[in-house]
Amino acid sequence: MKIDDIRRSYTKDKLEQDKLNVDPIAQFEQWLKDAIAAELPDPTAMCVASVDTDGQPSQRLVLLKDVNTNGFTFYTNLGSRKATELAAHPKVCLHFPWHPLERQVIVYGTAERVSSAQVAKYFLSRPKESQLAAWASEQSRPVSTRLALMQKFAEIKHKFAEGEIPLPSFWGGFLVRPHKIEFWQGGEHRLHDRFMYTKQADGSWNIARLCP
């Protein structure tokens, strides 16, 4: 299989500094709205990169569940690999790959646990099957077969057949507070437009164009 000739030109749009919002969160929200309006599959999907105690990075796709002036929020099993790595090393990188729009956003920040009240509010808003799955899956742990996983799901479903499903003690969320955010727009001849927002000591953001 020959793959070194696989490439395409990026011609959909250009990105100029005078068109950027001075607030990167507002700029992100506009690009997210564009991704949703374009009906991209999973427009809130983001790659979360963390690192373990040996310095080995790992990545996985999760769904963004909130964005505001404080940062970006997602939820997970607190026993998962990403959660244990973030607990030990809270520096994190998020990547939003909106390929059909020839856009990317990369967020550099620090992760912190969100409040139990916020976790409970979101957990109770999830579909019932997703709540049950959170109870049934020991995320990132080995499981003998898919059948064993489905049997555990059936047991949990029976256990919580009546009434509200309680919030698992091992389930929580993380807020990523950004200190740098890069916006990337594909350009012709690989001359892409890249702008890096860097947070300053006074809370303002410096914007710099980067070479592609």
C-alpha cells in the first residue's frame, strides 16, 4: 500500500488576525457553531492527551460537554487511565479535528476535578442506558469477553430497574483551564494560517501568528 502520495489542497477559507475575536473562548464557540451547522459527525469530539508517571503520553476521544470562560469540561470514570493520569499530572492537551472544514483547535491547559453537584446534574441528564453503562464498565480495566460485559450491564439494569439511578462514586468530570489555544485553518500550498492565543498574567490574551 502506497500512502506517501495521499494529500489534498486546503482552499476552503483563510484566517486573518483582524477577523479573530480577542477572546479565544468566544472564537472557539463560533467555530464550534460552524462545525455543528455544517452537520459534521460528532462536532464536540476531542482528543484528550495525558501522560503517565513514566512520561508515556496516551490519547483518547471524548465528548466536550461544556465550554465557558473557565474552560472545557468532560466527564469520565475516575478509575480510567486518563483520570488517574490527570490526577497525577494535571497538564493536558485537547485537540478538535474538524477536517471537513479544514480546521483544528488545540488547547493546552491544566485539568481539575469539577464539583460533585455539577457531576450529578450532568449524570442525571444522560440517557438511562448511558447511566447504567457507567455503573457496568470498569473503564480501562481488562474484561474477559464482551459477553461478560453485557452480563454485568444486565445485572446493573435489573438492580436499578426501579427509581432513579444513583451517581456512582467513581464517576466524575474534569475542567481544563486553558493557558494556550491554537486555531489552525488549512491553506494552499501547505501555507496554513495558525494563531496562538497565550494567556497573560493579567488575564488578557496575546495573539501571535505562527508559521505553518
